[in-house]
Amino acid sequence: IPFLNWDLRQRHSLHKHRQRTGKEGQVLHRSKRGWVWNQFFVIEEYTGPDPVLVGRLHSDVDSGDGNIKYILSGEGAGTIFVIDDRTGNIHATKTLDREEQAQYTLTAQAVARDTNKPLEPPSEFIVKVQDINDNPPEFLHGPYHARVPEMSNVGTSVIQVTATDADDPTYGNSARLVYSILQGQPYFSVEPQTGIIRTALPNMDREARQEYDVVIQAKDMGGHMGGLSGTTEVRITLTDVNDNPPKFPQSVYTMSVSEDKVPGEEVGRLKAKDLDLGENGLVAYRLIDGDGMNVFELTTDSETREAVIKLKKHVDYETKRGYSLKVEGSNPHIDSRFLTWGPYKDEATIKISVEDADEPPVFIAPSYTYEVEENAPAGAVVGRVHAKDTDAANNPVSYMIPRYTDLEKFFSISEDGLITTTKPLDRETQAWHNISVSAIEIGHHQDAKVRVNIKVKDVNDNPPELASNNEVLMCETVPPLTYEMDHRQHFSFSLAPEVAHNQNFSLTDSRDSTASIYVLRKGFSRLTQDVYFLPIEINDNGFPPMSSTNTLTIRVCSCDSKDTILSCNVEPYVLPAGLSTGALIAILACIVILLAIVVLFVALRRQKKEPLIVFEEEDIRENIITYDDEGGGEEDTEAFDIATLQNPDGANGFLPRKDIKPELQFPLRPGMGRSEANSVDVDDFIKTRIADADSDPTAPPYDSIQIYGYEGRGSLAGSLSSLESVTTESDLDYDYLQSWGPRFKKLADLYGTKDCSINDVDDNEDS
């Protein structure tokens, strides 16, 4: 156990004062003693059988009689550090580790044992844990990976490795590290103090060896015996530099190409080898010499990095049977440090031989264009095509027209290439015929095709005609005006002889392939005639001249005051009394129903002797109106009055009143009764029946039929139809009318009591 030193020294200090006031008014100060000591030390990792004595506290006021009590507080007090409250001895009860906590701050205090009154002011002191070498060096960032260019000079820095030691670097050599290399010599070395790894051999070639595994050791205690150590691995990779030139495996390459190959086809490939990587190993190729530089071209495959020889022009075995090329391969990226190791390029020679091939015939012209007149008889000559065999054998050639280019079989070709027609051609149907002609080498399967364009020349074989829009619209009240006809070709116009002297229209030829139609009348009537047909004769200036007669349709339309066309449709003239069949049937049905109601009402009136309704408090006369429809509810405001349909004169704006009896007869409109034979009897019949009903003295006042298209919503009442209530023998109970509200009070009073018979009602009505 190392010797622990501490020094207790008494020092007078004034911490505070108490003020006393005597009779003389003097202030008295009381001095107080204090204690001061040096730091305490305790060795870490102590594992002895007894607690370690850290130090002793002692106050100068302690007389040794045990009246003073020492108290310890602060970090670890009571757990790690304990104090004898009588003697002031401090012991460490646990093993301490400096790496966990290097020092502890404690507070000492002396108090009276019986009163716990402080005898000394509290004072802090520090217990430091003294370090021992119990932690080896560690490489926290290992293992390492480093790169260094190949061919680097000796001493080139590769990487720096760093180890750490948890021991106290300020106490002894426990944290003083020294680096050494255990594996990786003689290629690399390490600096003992800094841990920097450097190259140790010159001209290290990546192509010979690319990776190295190096082991570095760090040892504490300055590397002396007994120190602790740690190791780490460093993988060092040599990066590539351009220190190798490209090299062709062969100095001469032989290739061949057939004469039937087309430009762009590949002839052969070659590649120079370069041991370097990436852009250092890239090789650029170019043709530098040879008699085939204009016939062949060189490209580079981006994936395989090969030089590709392609055909640039057609080769002919009969003309030239061999070519020579010289190719150069060089590095585009050169390292200036290794220029003396060059040159960084290589050359190779390519011998290309041309192979004979059975070639197809060749037409003299790339395409042919001929003209032939339309309507020419079959067998008319169109033109001739010619092809020849370019091979040395010079075999004869035959010709044919592929059917898919001449589906209608308009043309045929002879053995010597003469094209003729097989039927007359029509330019208006097809102005151009584009066909193909195949030339086939007899005895071989080689063939060639050429395009033949045949233009059909026009002859004047179609008479002129008006355009498709040969209808003119004209207002009824149009003043004399002009309609013009325009054509692109040169034509002359005239009216047909049969209408040359008509009184409605005239024609003037403008002599510029246009003509004007003039209106001779001031106005027209669609009722009299709504369409006029004007035959026009058109002549052309062709050879031979052609003519035709075309009909121009002129339609009379109704227009407004601004001559804007409103309608051009044919509208029949309808008399005001004329109605559709459905309307006539509806009117007849209404009249029949009305007559039936009138007859029934008259019959009931003759059977009655007394008034129908008698009220004690008032005499009310009411008209009974019979409806053939249930009608709408309280919210029905959409009923439509069709009285106009029963009275054709309503169209003139005269609507008869419903509350008075109409006149017996309305005057008819002029020309009303005889315009349409089919509607006269019906119209007279309807008017006669209406007049009879209106003039009947026994019938109720003038009737009108109401049509209710909407019954409304919210009505509590059901049907109010009285069609089923005309009999006197009614077994229905109408007491429910009492709950329908004040609107139905009279009906409830009239029909609500069972003892009130229909005869009583009749008597009341008569009275």
C-alpha cells in the first residue's frame, strides 16, 4: 500500500461574527477556528481483506473526550467511504476503478455529539483514485482499409492508425503507446509514435499483387516489458496507374467479306490487350494506312471495347479481290510520370479478301416513269425495263410483275421487259399506277425488283356537271337579284332550250367559267309553288367537246323582314277549322259525354217535384256541375282549360265566357268549310252539337270541360266525383265528412244524417 500523506493544520479564520452591544456600546468579534488538509489518495483496484484507510479527520477543538462527532457527506459517503465518528478515520469499503470515476468530492463536519451543534464550519475535500496500468490499448476504428497507387515511391503515406488507452495519461507510462508492425514487412512500415503506415519497397506492381494484409500493434508503458498491447488489421489495396501500353495479340489479322454484303455489315473484330484497369486500360482504335480505307470503316464496341471493321462501300469480286488495312490502338489517358515507359500504342495489319457471290440482276435505272393515255385499247405500249446479270457467267434474265402490285391485272410484261396494257385505263378512277417489276436470273433464285410509275394521261371523256350543291334557297319576297355559279375549268353556260324564254329566271354567261342566275319576278309564293327546277346546259372546251344538262333546284323559303331565312320545309296550308284526327276524336268523346250528362240531368229534373235542398236558415241556390274526372286537390293550380279545342274561333283571340250562355252560332272564317273535304262533316257536326246544347232551355248553363293534370298534395279528401251519387238508394255513411273541416260542413249537413233521405232533399230544393 503506498504511503498516504495528509497534514492537519490549524488556521484561524474569521468566518462570521456575532455582534454584542455592552453598556459602553462596544461591538465584540468572536474568532473561530477552521481546518484545512491536502487531497487524499486511494489506489484503484485494491482487493485487500480489510477496508483501505483513506485518511483521518481531526479538529483542534477535539480534546479526545468523545464529545465531538465527525460527519461525512458527499459522493460515495456511507456507501464507498465510511467515517468513524469518534476518531475521524475514513475508510474505502469497495474497490475503486479510476476509469469509472477518477475522484470523489466529500464534505467533512464536526458537531457536538449531544446537541449536534456545529463546532467547525463544513469543509470540502477530494479523494483521488490513483491509476494503475489495468487497461490495454484499443483500436476503436479498426479494422482499416487503405489504398495507395502502385509504383509509389518509398515512404509514401498510406494511412494512420490510432489506438486509445483508458489509463491516466498524466500519471506514469500507463497510457504511453508505441506502434509496431507485426505483419506486412518488407512492403510497409509504421512510425512508432504516430501510427502512420508508409510504403517500404519501390515499384510495387498492381498487376503482380494487388492486396496486402498488414497487422499493427500498439503497446503501453512506452513499449517496455510488462506493458499491455492491442492489435488491428489494415488491408491495403494498390490502385491502378497507366504503366502498361496496349498490345495486339497478333501482328497480322485475316478477314473475308462476300461481295453481296451491303454497307454497314460487320466484316471482323480485333482487340488490343491492356493490363491496366478503367480509363487507364481504355484503347482507342483508328485506321492509319491501307488501300481499303475508303471501302471499310472502323468503330468501337462500347461493351466489349473491341475494334469492329465494317463495310463502307460495296465490294465487287470481279473488280478487286483483296484489301489491306493498318490499325493502331493507343491509350487516350497517359500518366506523365511514366512517359519514359512508352510508347503507349501498338499497330496491327488486317488482310481482307473478297469472296465471290451469286448476285441478283441489276436494273439499269433505279426506277422508271412512263405515261399512257386513258381509254387506250388493250396492248398499248407503256415502256421497257432492262436488267443484266453482273456475275461472270452473265446468265439471261426474265421479267414478271408481282400480282400484289397490280391486283386488277392492268399490265403485262414480255420476256424482253416490254410493259403493255391489258385493258383500257380510266384516269378519273385511278390517275397513277405504281407497280413493281422483278428480274429473275434464269437457273438461279436471285432476283431484283424495280419500281415503275405509270401516269394515265387525261382525255376529254366526261361531260361537265354542276357541283354537288345544286340547290339554291330564295325568299318569297325577294327582289330581283343574282345567284352565281363558279367552276375551276373553262366552261360555258346557257339555259336549256325548253326554258330559255321562262318568265321567272334568266342566265348570263360571264365568259370566265362562271354564270349568273337572275330573278325576273319581284316575289314568289310557297303556297303556289315552293320549288322551281331550272335546266342548265354546260359545255367544256375539251377535245372532243362535251356537254351536259344539269338541273338547278331553286327552293322558295319563308323569311323575316331582314330577309333572314326562317324555314324552307314544305308546310301544308291548314284551315283554322282543320284539326288532327286525335283532336277530333277527343272532341267527339267530350261531346258524347256532355250529351249524356245533359240527358241524365233533364231526366232527373222531370222526376223531381220539390227543390233538392232546403235550409232553414237560408235559401241557397247551387248549380250541380258534373265532372268526368276527379279533379285536383286544394293545391291544384295547374288545371288546363281546353275550351279552345271545342271552339275553333278561339284561335282568333276570342275566348267565350264560362259564366254566361254563349251565342247560338259564331260566324265562320272565310273559306273555312270547304278547304279540306275530310274535315267538313266533323266540324259541322261538332258545331251543331254545341249549338244544340247551348240553346237547350232544359239544360244547365253553358258547360265547360276541365282537365286536371295535377291533383295536388296534402288533401285529406279522396275522390269528390258525384258519378256514383246520383241514385237515391245510397247506403254510404257520410258522417266522416264532419271531420274534414269547415269546407265540407255543408256536405256533412246534407249527407251526414242517415234519416235525411234524398226525397227530403228534393222537397227542399223544390221549395
